[in-house]
Amino acid sequence: MLTQTPLISARAARTVALLLAAVVAGCGTTTSPQATPAGAPTATPMPTGAPTAPPLPAQSAFSATSAVALPADGGSVALPSAGGYGGTLALPTPSSAPANATLAETIASGASAPAAGVPALSIARAAAAARRTQASTPISVLLYVELAFSASVTLPDAPGFAFSVPSGLPSANYYLALYDPTRPSLGWQLGFEGPAALGTNAFTFAPPASASPFSFAANVPEYFAVYAVSPALAAPTPAPSIAPVPAATPAPFTVAPASVALLAAGQTASATIGDPTGYAGAYAVTSSNPAVATASISGTTITVTAVAAGTATIGVADAQARTASIAVGVTTTTLPVQ
């Protein structure tokens, strides 16, 4: 009897082949998503609404300097004008200030550092980012202001500023930063004053709400920067200590001798300055009565010259507002002709 097993196996084989072909064809048209291989990069969503530095209109570098007398009772002092910027400085009545003190003012563009040895605000911000969260705030620097008094001056509070500005500045919050070169470790102190009260092409900075003495050392500039912050950012927190430490009063110098007596017109006498501080600056001499005596100086040696009979005082001063004096008496005697 013949067996049918081979025939049945062949048919089954053909059937299986047809079924496999159908499965393969179906797989070629599927739209099911494929699994991502392990380790393949994935897309990261782009952040939206991240604050950026307010864009400033293009501007050329500018700088302007002026010198004014310090008002004895404080008040408004005009700032120099340049690059479309200008304004006034509001000085409170000084707690201590010598007579005839002057104030040197400079404004300059925010495109570079304000002076040798003083970092640009953007550079300081990058260097301080590890220390202060606010230091990483994206900002735009409009301008720098430099103030230097000819003598040591103490104010009961920080000065205020009112700026006139060009049109086209972006919508932003504007603040004032402070850099004290006597304490460089503090860097730029953000949020020293502000936000500014905005007007038409103008904004005003008032001193900090809690008044504290603000001292300028003689001929040592203090630097301020006006900068813009996006309105989407929170107000910066001022540094813990914002007012410069009052400068220590230097030890006085002496003049020896403190008095001289001259007996004829044209006669001279010398005096020497002694200074324990090692001061290397210049000294100036003046006479209260040039008709009686005059004075000149070379280094630390003073020469007093008699002019006519009488008394006078020779004043001696340095750039740190220290003074000393020499009392002068001139006596001339005319002998009778025999």
C-alpha cells in the first residue's frame, strides 16, 4: 500500500511558504513606530522666554570730563555731556568737607572699562558668577560715571543721579552699580541704586532708602555704572556692604622752624617739612600778606623772603587737605646818615 505522507508534507510546505510571504508583505507596509536603539540621541526642547540682555542702540565711544566747586551746602551739580547723555548729580550737604574742595566728573560709554585697573562691568560679572547669583544676570551697560574730590569729603548719604538719555533705549529696568577701588574684592556692587524712575528721555536714581555715610578719599575716584536689566528679571539684591569705608585721617606733617624773624627786605630764611606718612605728593605755599613776605618751595624745603616791615603767615598744604603754617615777622631799621 502506498503512503501519502510525502504528498501531504509538500502541500503543507507550500501553504507555510504562502503564509510566510503574506506576513513579510504585511510587515513592509506597517506604520507602527520603531523602538529607539539604546544610546541614540534624543531631542531636547528649546527653552522659551529666557531673559536676555536688553539690546542697546548702536553708539560710538564717548567721554567727557568737567571740574566744579563743591557746594558747601550740597545741591545739584551739572554732569558733563557726551554721546547724548548728561544730567545732574544731587549732593547732600557734606558732613565734613574742606573749603575750596573741587569735584572732577567724567562720563564715558559702557563699551569698555572706565579706567586702568577698573574692570568693565561685564567682565566683573563673569568673574563673580560663582559668588553671587545676581552676577549672572544678563545686563547691558549704558555708561560709566567717575567722581573724584580734591580733598576728603564725607556725605551723610550717597549722591543721587538724574540722567538725560537719548531716545530709542529699550524698555527695561535701569540700575546703578558701584565700584570702590579701595575695596576691589567687592567687585561691582549691583543694585546700588534703582530701579530708576523713568521719564521722557530721562531717568532718576535716588540714594538707598537707609541713609548711611558715604566718604570720598582725597583724589581717589569712585566709579558708578548705569545698566539695563530685562523687565522679566527680579530686582537685584544689593551687596551687603555698599558704602565705602570712611578714609582714615592721615597723620599731620610739621614745618620747622614754625616762626622766622627777618631784619631787612630781601633777606631769606628756610624751613623744612617733616612728614611721618611718607607722602610723595606735592606741597603748596601761600602768603597771607605778600606785601610783607613771600614764599617758594622746592621738594620739602620752603624759602621765605622778606619784602617790607610787618607780619605775615605762610600757609603750607598738600593734596590730602593737611595744613601747617609759618609765622613771619619782618623788621627793617633805617640808620640815620651822619
